Amino acid sequence: MNAPIHKEHAELATEFVSNRERAKWHDGSLWFVRQKRDRQTNAIPEWETLRELAATIKRHTLAKLPFYLEEFERNATIMGAVVHWARDAEEHNRIVLQILEDHGAKKIVKSKSMLTEECHLNPYLERHGLQVVDTDLGEWIVQLRNEPPSHIVMPAIHIKKQEISELFHEKLGTEDGNNDPTYLAGEARNHLREKFVGADAGITGVNFAIAQTGGIVVCTNEGNADLGVSLPDLHIACMGIEKLIPRADDLAVFTRLLGRSATGQPITAYTSHFHGPRPGCKLHIILVDNGRSKIRASEDFSRSLNCIRCGACMNTCPVYRRSGGHSYSTTVPGPIGSILAPNRDPQNHGDLPFACTLCGSCTDVCPVKIDIHHQLLTWRKELALKKVVPWSKRVSMIFAAAVLKRPWLYALGGKVARMSLRWMPRWMIYNGLNAWGKKRDLPPAPVKSFREQYRSRNKG
């Protein structure tokens, strides 16, 4: 079987925006969440202090990460948990499978976990004959559609309620044409309750792990993580090593930031703490690297590990809002994903740092003050040095550099361009040779350049 052809962001984005109604609705839905975030953050006078404190805690933790990881393992073990270490996704999946087989678990319920998505755990377990059900409503919807989530907090944000109604009618036998959200949510709840009751094991992600106590914290708005690990005797928690924070006191800083940044609410509905297993039960915690140590060692990109997976950068990004999460072809899409993905595979994800206007809105809203747009700009330079930038872009940049180095040539080029835009027929400017112009129109060309206007005003 031939390997699937990798599609670049621009091609997939074109497919998404071809449905103009969907693209407009997707853009508006995410901007609505961004506005909710702004109302919440503006209501807290100490918001910027919290952001700075969170960034400082993360920088400190990453600097002493080996120490805090060992402290966490020691304290978690004292509390009765079994801690595992995984170098990569393959080892993580093997560990999960081995734990499930050792306990004879065949039916698994899983709450939302971007790490298990990153490791492609679901298809791995299904290939070994296990039944895995995502119990977060959005995750379950995309699982039924056999597609990945398009957003790390709102995984089904790209799907309209009419499509969900059709999906539930096909998969669950619900009323045909009934797209009332209350009805659909009720039917989903009834179906998932059966899965909870029959489960042999529960798998969760981890939002925060506390080195001082050996405890883990899972944040949800549906309570599905609590139910999923309260009924079975086995709880497996999968976490990237960057989810660590040093002290219990630090947690309050991040919980105040997370909900407001993610969905514009003061706090997630359920903030669940797990310190060891329940009596008579088992808790396994898997610490996963999968390229994170490589990012940590990078002076340019280590700050991207500060990310708490709130999705605020996606909700504000003008490119993500209009192109959809699936156009990024990576587990974590949007601005932060455009930093993380090239670290793992620059050849296949080298186009993502260019799917950015460098407007800086992502940096402005990041609750842990990651300088996202600066890192994306740095990636563009790195990718050029690695020679994974398309030849057409490399040639155009060489030409642009030659013009920008010569003020007289820049001024002449501007004058010729202004005259051309005013007098040339449209088809000569917007044609198949102008890839940039396929989706954009230039503004009307001014009669005078900025420099000419500036000189004339100074003379007056």
C-alpha cells in the first residue's frame, strides 16, 4: 500500500473555505469564544500579574525538569500510583496495552486527552481487539465520524448541529431530522452511560501534575473524566512531561488562567484531583517525552512547552478561524501547533509557520506569555536554512531581498506597481501565475507613495 500523499495547509484550507457558509460560521463561533475570554480577563485587575507568574513558574519548572520529574515519581509512588516512563508514542502505546492486558480489560472509556491523540492510542488499541470510547461529547462525535478533533478544547467546533443529527440518526437510531441540541445531548448521555457502566478501565489525560504531592489534576466541563475512572477499578493517566508544576500552591495560578482563556468561563466545571488510587483500585501514570526533551533543549523553541492547551491562540488566530483545524494535519493545530509540529517533522509540517499573518494576536492572548509569533518567524528562518521551503518561495525571497537592499529599486518598483494596478486589465494581475491573488484582492493603488506624501506634507 502506498503512503498517503501529504497535503499542505494551503490546499486543505482551500477545501475548507470552499464551503463559504461553514467558513463564516466557524470564524464567528471562535471569535465569540474570544470575546467571552476578553470579558473575563478584563474583569480581573491582576490578570497580567497572573500571566507573568505562570510564565515564571513554567520557566523555572522546565529549567529543573529532571529534578521535578523525579520528585513527582517519588511522591506519586508513595501515594500508591505506579509511574511509567515512555520515550515516544510507540512506547507509550505499548505500556498502555500491557497494563490493560495485565488487568484483562477489554472495554475502555477515555476522557479528552491530546497526548493520546498525539500518540494515536485509539487505533492502536482497536487493532489489538480492544473497544475504546471517547466520552467527551465533542471527542465522541468526531470518533463516530472517524476523524480527528479540529480544536484542542472544542473538538467538534467545525460540525453543525444538523450534521450531528444526521450522524446520531445513522449511528444511534435517533429521530430523523431532530436537531434540537437538548434532545441530541440527552441521547448521547443515555448511550454513553451504558459505556461507563460496562467499562473495565478508564483513561484520562492530565492537565497538571504536582511534583510536591505526586497528585494529578484533570479539568473538564462534562464530568466524564470523574465518571470514567470512578466505576472501573483501573485508571490510566497519560501525560506529557511538560504538564508538571512544582507546588500545590502553583495550581491556583493556572486554574484561574485556564478556564478564562479556553472558553471564557471563570473556572472549568470540574477540577478533579487524584492523589493515588481509590482503595482496592489501581492508578497508573505514564510520563511521556515524545520529542519534548528535544524542544526543551532548543533555545529558540523551549518556551513553547509552557503551553497549557487552552486553545486561546486558535480562537483569536485569523488564519485558523478561517481555515479550520484539520487544515494543519497535526494533533495540536493553530499557532502553537505550528511551532510544535515542525519540531517533530519539519519536512511534512514546514509549511505551517507560513500559515500566519504575524499579527501577534496569539501572543497577546496566551495565558503563559509564549511569544508565539516570534517563534513562528524564527521557524521560517530555520526552515529556509534546512532547505525545506519550496523553491518558488526561496526564489521570491531572494528577489525581494535584492529589491529591499536597494532603496532606489524599491522606489522604482513601487511606482511601476502603482501604475500597473491602476491601468492594467484585472486578468493580467489576477491570473493563474499569481497564487497570492487567488484568495485576495489588493487595495486600490494610491496615486502617490508614502514617501512622496510625507515629503509634500513637510514642505507645507
